[in-house]
Amino acid sequence: MSAALLAFERDYSVQRRRSRLTFLAVTGVMLALFLLSAHASNFFLVTQVTLADGSRAERWVIGAGLPRLGEYISKTIPELSWATLGSDLADWFGRWRIWAVLLLETVLIAFMATVLGVIGGFVLSFPAARNLSPNRWVLWLSRRYLEIARTVPELVFALIFVFCFGIGPLAGVLAIGLHTAGALGKLYSEANENIDMRPLDGVKAAGGSWFDMIRYGAVPQVLPNVLSYTLLRFEINVRASSIIGYVGAGGLGQEFRTAMSYQEYTDLSALFIIILVTVTVIDRLSEMLRHRVIGLEARA
């Protein structure tokens, strides 16, 4: 056996042993973090429950709570029968005219917020990319702003803007738009960091400015990713805009709040179905648009 082969086997054995130790160490750390998180979240909590015969017994909290989840879901579904299905559905969606108007408002809030978020995130994604930022101060400021914008929840932003501008869709648009800018700016900047820098070097060699490098060298490369992230975020914003109305920022959220306050459980399920259908339709339309833009339909 040659010396080179012996050296290879020795190096391979060392590397394999090192990989195993690394795997075991990472597994141990992850297991410890899981147990710590489970303890902090009362995942293994044991509680007392009342049995059918009236006696008390100790049960795992999740096992004891799951039947109550089924009980809650059963309350949200009205009684339906084939003989009176039409009238049952009419009663279930009896407020459909009000909900349709609020659903349109919800979608418009999500659309306007997505537009504002795309503009802000797209503009800041280039100075926030390590390979494209003009200098380290611009990089630091851009990244910190995007971090703050996406770290604060939409509900918190909505409360702030409701205080500033009053109850209504404007607060929702600004809250979701600001959070969207932070989230999309992060995704766009990561896409920017994966581009081929040779086209930018060519633009620079031809005497182009930093903006010319971005316009002609970077933007054409990242447009497919920008489109995918934007359509996904619009779908997310539709769901978000249906929730922030809970604090007075417009949309269907106010109906969720009313239904929960008055314990109108069947209204909750009706609103959930409306949101589910809306998001499904938007997801399908977004997929068709994305495939059309990137040319998948022509290849199929």
C-alpha cells in the first residue's frame, strides 16, 4: 500500500472521528436547549383534571388539554343538515355583506402595505448587502434599520399608529408596510449577496457609477427572487391585515374581536373559512403570475 493511500486513510479517519464528535456535541447542545425550552414553556407540566366520575387525577397538561381543543372547535361549527342546508349556510354566513366589505378592505390594506414594504426593502437591500454597500457605515445603518423594522411585531406598530393617526386602515397600512420593509429588505439583501459580481465589475470598468452598477449589474440578477419573495409576503400580509384590525387598524380583525367578545363561535369559523379561501386564491394567482414571469409555462 502506497504512502499516499495510507496518508489518505489516516486523514479520513481523523476527519470522520472529528465529524462524529461535532455531531454528538451539536446534538447534545440541541437536546439541552430543547429540554430547557420545554421546561420554560411548561411542556411537561402535570396538572389535575376532573374525571367523568367526579374524581381528580393527575394528567399531562397537553393530554388533558387536547380534548378541550376539540370541544372548542365543535362550538365553532354550526349544525348543518341536508334538508335545511341552504338556510343553515345563510345563517352561518348571515353577515356576508359586512364581511365582504371588510375583506376587500383587508386585501387593499395588504396590497398597499406590500407596495410600501417592497419599495423600502428593495431600496435598502443594496446598501444592506455586504458585497454592494458603499461603505461599512451605510451597511451598519441599513442593517440596523431593517432589524428594528422586522423585529417589532405588526400589532405593536399598529397600536402606535392607531395612537398617532386614529382608528382606521391607515394605521394598518403603515404598520404592515414598515414590518414588510424590514422582512423583505433582509431577504432581498441575502439574494444580493449571492449574485455574480462580474457584471458589476464590467459596468464599473466602463465608467459606471455605483447606481449604474446596481441598475445594470445587480437588479437583473435578483428580479426573480424579488418577485417570489414579494408574492409570498403579499400572502402573509393578507393574513396579518386580518388580525391587526383587532386593535382598530381596519379590516376583518374587528369582526374577529367582536365575535370573540360576544362568544359568537360560529362567526369565528365563518371568518376563518373566508380568510382561508382568500389566501388560497391569492396563493394560486401568485403562483401563476410567478410562473408566467420566469417562463415556466412556456417550458411546460
